[in-house]
Amino acid sequence: MEYRKRNILKASNLKLSAYIAGHGKPDFIFHHGVFDYVYLTTYLSEFFEIPVWYMEHSPNMSAEKIPCANPFDTKANLKSFAKESERRFAVTDAHVKRMTAIFGIPFEYCPNVITDDFFANPEEISRRGNVFHFANVAILDPRKNQQMLIEAFAKSFKGDQSAKLYIAGDGPLKAKLQAVVDKLGVVDQVEIIGYVDREGIKQLLDRVHCFVLSSHAETFGVVLIEAMSRGIPAISTDIDGPREIVTRKNGILCQPNDAEAMARAMLEMRANYARYDPSEIVASVASRYGPDAVTQVLFENNA
């Protein structure tokens, strides 16, 4: 195991040395998530004397439990890494408070970013037709709670061919979710698409009217801002992360793990869809989560 670790560190040293030879030494190393590769970032930071900026996304952390994805780190050195980083970020205000409490040191707010290539031109957005389309994009696992979403859809739209639901993603619950679709009798209205790449996600979002997030827990909810960047409103469970993204102008929040509440929200969305302005939704996402907005948080606010 130590032999493998030495090989990883050596190869990384050579790669960063080559980069520095061609481009100069980076101003900092930006490390995403304390759960993995801390040993590697720590080594490179110390060897090349480069400070570390660390951003935390994970919803699976507590004062008692800090997940670790490799055998070369320990809870102690993960905590030490966080404390010794030059700057520490979390992706929502709620997560800033949570991480500050867990590590006992201050974190700063910096949201996830939506890149320019994902934004739709509002003038080209047009979703007409007689069928109202909902979509969910996520790994198919218990935390994402797609079973509740399918149940909610069936409560509101079973037998109504003017409503469809697409679920994109793969994961351990795929067969079980398909069985739920079959059992509830919505096979011709709910499609579990499977894995979809980045371009495929954009194409899916461009043919649906509303994105639906049904999770038990999220630290942020990148799929929400991806959907909104294509000009569509969203329905989300009222949890940390989405609570800071979804507003009355871009969507609806509903009680977590409550199929009745989700069903009502889906009916409300279809009935009031015309009041959501795609141009306003896109502009709002750009101003809060676009590259310029995140650059300002990272650099101008620190000037």
C-alpha cells in the first residue's frame, strides 16, 4: 500500500513539475472535498510551497463522522488539512455554518458555478405543445428519492396523457424504480432514461417544462441551476441547498419526503407555468452562479 502511495506522489510531482516548467507556479491549489486526495494535495502544497484553497460540498459530514475515500488519509489529517488551508469555502450559507461548526474554524461562502456553455439564449426558448414535461436528473439512489417523485406524479397525472415525466441517471435503484413505474400503472407516462451525458442533459432540459428535485438532502443542487440556465422553473424539496436557490420567481419548494406535497406542487406548476419568465430565470442564475459571479466571490471580495 505504501508502495502505491509513493508511486502516486511521484507521478503527481512529475506532472506538476512539468506544468510549472511550462506555465509557472500556480497561485494556489483548489481542492474539492476533504474526503479524498488530501494526502496528495498536502504533499504537493508542501513540496512546491503552494497555498491551498479548499471547498466543501459533501452532505455526509458531521462532527462525529468525516468520510474518507482512500486508505492514505485519517480523520485527524483531514481536520488538520482543513485548518491549515489558506482559505476554506462551502457552497451555501447553510453549509458554511455547518462546516464552521464541524471544523471549529471559519468558512467562506462560494457557490458552485454554471459555465457559459450551459446557458440558453432566452430568445430561442420555446416550449409549446399539448404535453407538459417534467424531468429529474440524478443518480438513482435512496438520497435522491425518485420513488417519491414517481408516486407523486402518479397521484396527479396517472392516465392523463398530457403529462410526462423523464428520469435521467443510473444507479443501484434503477430496476426497483422501474418496478414502481410498472406497479403504479404509469409506464406510458414515466420514462427512466438511464445515463445521459452533458450534451444529452442540455437536450433533455430543452424539451421539458419543469425540473423536479426530490432529494432527502443536498448541499447545493447543481442540477437546479443547470435547469434554470436553460430557462425552466424547478420544483424542489425544501432542504438546505435548494432552499437558497429556488424562489417564487423560478420555482416551488415543497415538504421533503411527502408525495402529496410534491403532487400538489406539480399540479400548481402546470397550472401556473405561464407566469415563469425564461429570460428572468436565466438572468437570475447568471447573476448568482455564472463565472463572473463566482470570480467576484473568490477574488474581488478578497481584494
